[in-house]
Amino acid sequence: AVSGLLVGSLIAAVQLAISMSNSGGAWDNAKKYIERAAPDSELQGKGSDIHKAAVVGDTVGDPFKDTSGPALNIVMKLMAVLSLVFADTFYAVNNGQGLLNLA
């Protein structure tokens, strides 16, 4: 049961960390790309409605890439360390058969 919890949490944390870091960077780069566009181009440059939408996206993307993604690295490390620290305790429950005597 503990190994399932560890594997599930690590897989979920890795997927979330990669996804959040990449999407945050993409939103930031989209805003920069629109800001570099000429006012007469399709993107209309700074001050346009497209730029305003990109600023909102960047506001969401900054916490994604700056805090949420790296914070999930801590979750992965914490789960791994806790599983190692408490491995003997988990094994000692009912002589390694767990709470439900499965084995």
C-alpha cells in the first residue's frame, strides 16, 4: 500500500511539475512575442486586446513556472524520504502483512 502511494504521488508530481513549468513558460513567451509584433501586424502589438489577453495569461503563467512547478519537486523528494524513513514502521505492522493481513 505504501509503495502504491509513493509511486502514484511521484508520477502525479512529475507530470504536474513538467506540465506547469512548460505551460507557464509558454504563456510568458506568448506575451513577449506579441509585444515584439508591429502595430500593423496580425498580433497588433502592445495595447491591443490580444496583448491584454496575453498579459492575463502571463499573470497566470508566472506562478506556474516560478512556484508551482519547483514546489512539486519538493513533494517528490519528501515522499521518497518519508517512505525510506518509515519503511521499518510500515513493515512492522502485523509482521509485514499490513492492517488487513494480506500476503
